[in-house]
Amino acid sequence: MHNELDLVFYVTQAAWPHLITRGGGSVLNTGSAVAVRGNPNMGFAAHATAKGGLLALTRQLAAEGAKHGIRVNTISPGPIKTPATAVMPPEMVKRVETAILMGRWGECEDVAYCALYLASDEARWVTGADFVIDGGGIAGL
């Protein structure tokens, strides 16, 4: 859990005074859909716990940062095609796909477009939010 929660806290703590000095900014945290939905296919207890804590940290930092013009949001991807997931057994890949309403794994670009929006001025009134980018995985429960 250390790498998924403590490190986010310490990096944000180090950047916070600089964000205040410059009059605001955008902090984007990387969550996970498992923070709001369990995964029966893998042992994700520590990962889910850390990402749930990250959602709470995001909301608290948004509350503290708003008066300084600092926006804090989380992007929570579902299953994304990466080199790590490319080596998964085919039966597990298929099982994951069947749980996603859109019937496919996400691409890195699917998450990147959300990050681009949240970091931009177009999202100037968005803070304390969690954007689940999962192809409808949570909706299909």
C-alpha cells in the first residue's frame, strides 16, 4: 500500500506550497476501479484498500485546496491494455472482457484524454471528483 498511497501523499505535500504560491493548479491522482468494485478474479485487497484511501485523500485535498485555486481529482481506470496485462492467460483476459459493457479492454489513450481534460482550463470547475474510465465495468454489475 505504501507505493499507492503514501507516495502520492508525500509528493503532493512537497508540491502543495508551490501550487499555493503560483495561485493554483491541478493535481491528478491515479486511482482504480477496484476502489469502488471488488474483483473476484484476483487478490486485490491491498490495492483496493490503498485506492479507496486515495479517493478519500483526493476529496480532502480538494477541500483544502479550493481556496487556493488548487483542483484535485482522481482518474480510476478499469482494465487497460499494458505490457503487464499482455502476459495474462487468455481465459482470464476473456473473463475480464465479459465483465465490461463495451466488451473490450481500455487503451492508454482512453485514460490520457480524461487526464488532458482534467489538467486543462476547461475543467476549471471540477475538483474532488473521481472519473471512472472502465468501459462500463462498474455499470454492468
